[in-house]
Amino acid sequence: MGRWEPNARERLAEAALQLYSERGFEQTPVAEIAKRAGLTERTFFRHYADKREVLFAGAGHLEELFARAVAGAPEAAAPIDALAAGLEAVCEVFTDRREFARTRQAVIMANAELRERELIKLASISAALAETLRGRGVPEPAASLAAEAGVAVFKVGFERWTAPGEERGMARLLRDSLDELKTVAAGGLQKVSPGAAERD
């Protein structure tokens, strides 16, 4: 096989996700991923450091995009509004990727090691956002609190977006989650009687 394989990275990611979903993450060796993709193990390791990285390869780009959008928000924007700009920006990463994201989410939730890795990714994003907010003149602890809140909004919105049967767009769900946070922070959340959520 030649040194250049068209779409090798994407083919490996697709094959890995299929196998993780079918067999489980722990039960899937790199050799099987490469075989499913029609590539070699050597090619796999040219693109990914290990089989976990297939699931987290885009984390750095997501973090950079989020932080850059927050940094670029209007100077007068409140921290929560700067974070809203970041949330809107990250939606582009997931355009036409809902089914991939759903499968990935299921694989991660089924494995403790991967859940831990996902939490590390979110913590890194939070740290980057806090640093960005401090750079905008937001003092501590407000910068860290706002950053953690922004990541929480992303996490909750993302989980809603990947839920089975969900058809609403990510941007809308992130906006809704942010609005809910603002309502909670303002003390305006109403208690819901048992069973009301199911009726909605």
C-alpha cells in the first residue's frame, strides 16, 4: 500500500467508532480498527497516538475555537454574553455530525476510563475559558465561576442534543440551556411537580 491513503484519518475514526459500538472499547484492538478501515496499523499510529485519541482528537480544536470566540466578543459584553458567543461558535464543529456524536457519547458513557478522559477535556476547556475571561478583565473568582458555568451549559446542551430522538439543533439547545442557567442564577426557577417533565 502506498504512503498516501485518501481520507485515512476519517476512515479510521469511522471504523473505530463502529467497532467500539459493536464490541466495546476495551475489546477492540488497533489491528481490528485498521483492518476495518482497509488500512495498516502503521497508518493508524501516523494519525492517532492510541485508540482513545480517535474519540478525543478534536478536543484541542474545540477548546481553541471556544476560547477564541469568547476573546473576540465585544469588549462591553458581560462574561455570560461572551460565553454565549463561544457556545455559538462551537456549534460549527458539530454540523452534520449528530449521529457520529451520539455513537461516540454512548461509547464514552459505557467506559469509566473514557468518562474520566472526557472530564479532563472539559476541565481543560474550563481552564482556557477562565484564562480568556481574565484576559478580558474579569476578576477572580468570577472568571472561574463563569467558565465552569459555560462548560456546564455546553455539557448539558450537548447531552440533550445527542439524546435519542432529539431533533432540535445544537445552537438552540445551547441557548435554551444558557437561558435556564440565567433563570436559576436569578432565583426564578419554579419547582416542577413529579411527572411534569414527562408530560412536557
